[in-house]
Amino acid sequence: MMKITPHYLIKDLAKKAQLSPDTIRFYEKKNLIQPSFRAENHYRYYNDEVLKRLIFIKRCRALDMSLNEIQLLITLEQQPNRDCNAVNHLIDEHLKQVESKIFELQNFQVQLQLLRQSCITQTTIDHCQILKSLESVD
């Protein structure tokens, strides 16, 4: 018996993937997904494979991966017999980027703490040391 694959209109796909239709259209324009088919009424229909791909993209984006990184992972996924070192390398490089961002955010935190410590007394805006520090030309 042949299994019938469900097809979704974009609004239904958006609901299932918990993404906006605009986001789905954006991913389609970036060639990360393709509709299963286009009907005579010009509506685009999507199948479960597209839903699966959208969930994959959504999880990658939640890890702050770029569209280029996601495209590379999709390309690699389509080569199932290839060694997975390329995937490991991509994740290692992304991890370095995340570590760099963490370092940068920690520096911001220290700078903000120092800035906040410069204004420990209740005063007027005109005498606010935080604003004066931010405005100073040094």
C-alpha cells in the first residue's frame, strides 16, 4: 500500500514549524528549501521533508549559525557517504566564534560595571558621572 505524503500550504507549514510565513519565504529565496510543487492556482505546497528541513534550519539558527554555515551543512547532509570531518570542522569553527563572542561580552560586562561604579551617589543628570564618562573625548 502506497503511503500518501501530506502537503501543506505555507500558513500550515508555518504553524507546524512555528515560523512565520515570511521566514519560510526568506529561506526559499535563499534556496535552503523548495516547495514540493506549485499548483495551477500558483499556490506553493510543501511536504514533510520541507518541514524537517525547516526544523533543522530553525535549530541551527537557535545556535546562531549563519545561513552560509547552514547551507554547507545541508550540502554535506546530501553526501551521506562522505567522512563527517567537514561537519566537525564547521562546528569547531562556529564554537570558536561563540567563544570569541563570549569573551567580547565579558569585556562589555566589565566596562559596564566600571561605568556603573563611577556614579555611586544620587545626583542630577547634569552631574551624572556615567554620562560624563560616555561623553568625554579623552
